[in-house]
Amino acid sequence: MMIGLSHYLIVSAILFSIGLVGVLRRRNLLMLFFATEVMLNAVNIAFAAISHYYNDLTGQMFAFFIIAIAASEVAVGLGILIVLYKKYGSLDLDDLASMRG
Amino acid sequence: MYEIVAFYLFSALTIGLFLITVMSKNILYSMTSLAAGMVLISGFFFILGADFLGVVQLVVYVGAVMALYAFAMMFFDATRDIKEKNTNNALVFLLGGLSALVLVLMFAAPIFSESVQALYPMHEGVGNAQDVGIVLFTKYLVPFEVAALMLLVAMIAGIILAGKKMDVSLTEDMGADDEIMIVKDEK
């Protein structure tokens, strides 16, 4: 039995769903960032697997750009987290809710 | 044979580590398991023959991004457990499970892939890094430069956002400040 494309895609789907559960479930902003990292990594696995099985380099290119976007997202996001922590003293989304409707 | 063993080992370990990342109450455990999971994902890339992507994953994700998170942890109190009130856990797991099922069904469905052909095919006898370099610096040169500009903008934004009021202590403990003042007075 050989490892095919669908094996990698199923692992990628499972990891993406783990990240999705994290985004839906967590209330701490730092944990939300970790969950988005999990989702981005899952997509990278799918891109690399498709690139390998179709013998095409485009998937790897997109994975590179995803990594670059994730790095810049982390840099800006952590700056915003530090500003929020200075202002509110907490990273909990329930404490940060300032708009009461 | 080795590929099969490595694939199942890496996938089981990655799923377990990322589950710890998502479920853990402690930020430190969560961050450590995320870093370990990213190392194992670079293992996936090495199995798939994307050597350069694996190295970039190790350098950028495990090296830079996790170091950035570790530096940010100095601002937050990492030893304290996170208290969260989860109002509707069953709904979240139902939605997550359903989306997992839908994604697996979509990916496992037979894809009409006969007409798909490689736009930039890999060359025989050329290393992966050379191949990636040729495509990246010819066909994807403009997105590459735009990505570089975006990283520069993100770096400046991060410095400006994090550098405001750097002299004010975040985990300020009034008692500790008083003690320092007292010690200074005694001298």
C-alpha cells in the first residue's frame, strides 16, 4: 500500500479542522493566533502534497508566500496584542468587548 | 516502506501535538507543542521532496515566528492558567466535526484530474532548491518583491506598535516598585 495524494489531503483536512475548532473555542487572543498558525500549516501540507503528486512547482511557490504572509501577520498581530494588553491588562475576548449592543 | 512509516508517525504526532496546542490551558505548553508540531510538518515537506520548503519552514516558522511568540510571552504572564468560560462547547465540537467530515469527503472524492497538467514542471536531475530558485526569480519575481515589501511594512508596524510606552511595566506590581524605592532610599 502506497501513500497517495488523498492520504496527505486527509491529514491536512484533519489538521485544518483542529485549527478551526481552536478558533471557535478559544477565548484568549494569543490562543486564537496559535490556532490560525495550525490552519496555515495544514494548508501548506496540502499545497506541498499536490505539488509533489502533480509534479508541479506552483504549489511550493504558494506555500512560500503563505509562510511570508504568516510571518508578517505574526509581527503585526503581536504588536497589536501588546497594545491591547497595555490598555486592558488582559487578552480575554470577553474583557475586550467594549461595544455593548 | 520508510515513507509509509514516516508518514503515519508524523501525522499521528502532528495531530496529537496540535490537539495539545488547541486544548491546553497553559500558554507555555501550547506554544511548545506548536513549535514541535511545526518541526514535524517540515518532516512532511522532506518526505514530499520539497527540500527547500522544509528548510524555510524550519528557519521561518520554528526559528523566527516561534521566537517572536517567545519574546511576546515576556510581556504577558505566561505562568498563569487561562480561565475561559466556554458557553457552548457541544456546538463548537459539532461544527468542527462536521467541517472535518465535509473536508475529508471533498478531498477523498474522485477528482477529475486527467486534464490537469503541470504549469511549471520539475526538472529531472536538478535539485529542488535550484528548481525553486529558477521559478521564483522568473515567473514569480513580482510577487516575491511584493512579499519582501510586505515584510518590511510589517516589521515597521510591529516595531511602532510594540515600542509605544516601552518604559511602562506591563505586569506591573505596585508592591515590587515600592520595595525598589525603599531599597534606594536606604542607600
